[in-house]
Amino acid sequence: MLDRKFILQNADLVAKNAARRGVEVDVESICTLEAQRLEALQQSQEFNRLANEISKQIPKAADNEARQAMIAEGRQLREKKDEAANLQDELEAKIVELQTVLPNMTHPDVPDGGEEDANELGFGKTPKPAMDFKPLDHLELGEKHDLFDFEGGARVAGSGFYFLRNAAVRLDLALQLFAISFLSDRGFTPVATPDLALTSVLQGTGFNPRGPETQIYSIENTELNLVATAEITLGGMLSGQTLDLESLPIKLCGLSHCFRTEAGAAGRASRGLYRVHQFTKVEMFAFASPDQSDALHEEMRGLECELFDALEVPYRVIDTAAGDLGGPAYRKYDLEAWMPGRGEAGEWGEVTSTSNCTDYQARRLDVRYKTPGQKGTQYVHTLNGTAVATGRAMIAILENHQRADGSIAVPKVLQPWVGQESLTPQPTRT
């Protein structure tokens, strides 16, 4: 969340930023409620001070009648103190409720607008494939090669779940191993994370686990939830901790399953593996000092580009517009891969994103750092970035590497794990 002092001192700026991000929050009410909260706090403290003074005078009372009067007055003052304290707590809860809805501030270079207004920053090393045949989409390729079973998945867990089969299993594992090896060689510590997290951790990272618009699966009658990304678990891993400046940045790559309700998702663009309820992802995450985070964000974007260049997938990089940023993000870059089988003539589809969340998540999670020789602590900055979401990466690989004879070339970097240079069509499953 945003620092309350910053909100109060920059109310107009915060209100304009929220409007730019498409979030409706009454910032003026936050300021009014904060003034009322401070007044209630001062009253509570004053009533407590007066009650303590009277308590000191009771032993000196001239007689029992005076003593009883002092006791009664002290009781009344403590009741007033409690009333003021309760009011202060109620006002605090209202402020926090409004404060948590406010999005992070926005990088000055982020474009205005929504999804269609993102800035195109550049393209990867691999050009769009020149195909002299009508490309198949990944579902059609999956049928030819016996890679997916969505009908079986639906029988087991409902629509949006699936089985991977044959070479798809090896491709999925190859993508995980490649991404983890790639990032480990570049200073990221590999971490396999829990698939469950407490509600407080989800809220700390900016995910809403309750309500009609949630994308989170919650475990009934518990404070546990299935995670939508390892960003949640990696961020929560150091919640409540104070780090040494010398230890920053801490760079992690987390392997986890991801679970999303994908409520409301529909349409041809969401078919197959593109939007499912469960998938596997390797996620970059970092805790950094404020003066490290901008450069680290650019580093993460560069690593995503290197990964998809190595996978020989055409992609473009976009600077996400303000209205399409998630609440915690100060700035977000997306990689969109070319998917020849998507739409009538191919379309771009998001495969990764990387965000600098500055101190927005750290403030909620209470992750700080201390500087040698200085008093006090400061909040760290947190950053996250998809290395590989295996389902979407598989779509891009299958569709871009398909050949006219129905075979599919396997990217060279994955061949050691897949064990094949190309995939050949399989007999029809009965």
C-alpha cells in the first residue's frame, strides 16, 4: 500500500494517479478520516493522562467521601478513554480499507490508457515464421501429436483442467529445467515454493482472495488459499523480516503450480492452454533497495527476452499502459509471443510480464532493510517477473515450430531434456 504520510501530503497527486489507473477511491475521505482519527487518539491519550493524575491523588484524599468521588471520576475518564480509543480503532479500519484500494504510484514514462494503448518497445531476435501452409493452432497440433486431454481433465476436475500426454510432459519439464538452469547461472537462487498461502500473505502481495471478482481458489473454513503465482509465496517468505543492506538484492526463481479461477474468461483467444485453472510457472522475484530496483527491473526484462530468444520464439516487448497495470505495479513490461494459430491470421499473446512494485508490497508484508551506521529501517522494493509459464510457452513453441508435414521442431536448448530434435505425429488415440 502507499505510505499514509505520502497520501496526506500529496492528496491531489494520489487522486489523479488513481483516476489514471481507473481506480475510484475518495482520497479526500482518507484525509478527513485521518484528522478525525488523530483527534480521537489525542482525546484517548488526554483522558488516560487525567485518569492517571486522579489515580495518584486518591491516596491523598481527605476522607472516604472524597476518595470515592475521585474513584468515580477516574472511572468516568477511563470509560471516555476507551470510547475514544474504540473510535480511533474504527476510523483506522476505515482508513486502511480505503488505503488498500489505492494503486501504487505510476512511473512517469508509462503510457496513458488501457490494454490497447501500451507502447511497443521492440521485438525479439526470431522473426515470425514464413509458412507456405495454413498453420494449425496448438489444440489441432495437440490432437495430431496426442499431447493434451482436455476431456479427461474435465471429467476429473471440470472445465479448464487437462492432462498433458507424451511429448507435452517432457516439453513442460524441459521448460522448467531450462528456466531454472538459466536463472541459476545468472545469480538467482532456485526455490520450490508451497502451493498454499495464508490470506494475509495474499493480501500483502496485492491479491484479493475473497469477493466476487477474485481469481483465487480459497480453502473453505481456513485461512489458506491456492496460490496464483510464486510471487505470492516468495514475497511472503521474508514477511516481517529486517534485512541488511549488504544482502540486497536478493534474487530468487520460484517453481510452483499456479491456480486461477479465471472467472469471466471466455472466447477463442482463451481456448486450450492459454487460459486454464492450473499451470506450472518459474517466477523471478527480488527484494532490492530503492536505488537498485529500476536497474533490476530492466535486468529482469532482459532475462525474459534472452529466454524467449533461446526458445526461438518471435515476440514483442510492450510497456503496459497505466489503466492496465495491476494495483501493486509501478511499471510493467509484457512479452507477447507471436502465435500463428491464434485468430484468422495469427495474433500476439502474452507469455511473460515483469513488474517493479517499489515498496507497495513490502509495506504490507513489512519487509525492511537497515543501513549500517544509520538509525531506523526502510522498506525494501520488490520486483517480480515470469521466466516461463509452461502452458503459454508451449503454445508459442508448438505453433511457431510446426512444419508442413505435421512435425514440430524442438528448440535446441530444450532438446537435451526432450530427447528429440522434432516431434512426429502420433497414431490417433482411441
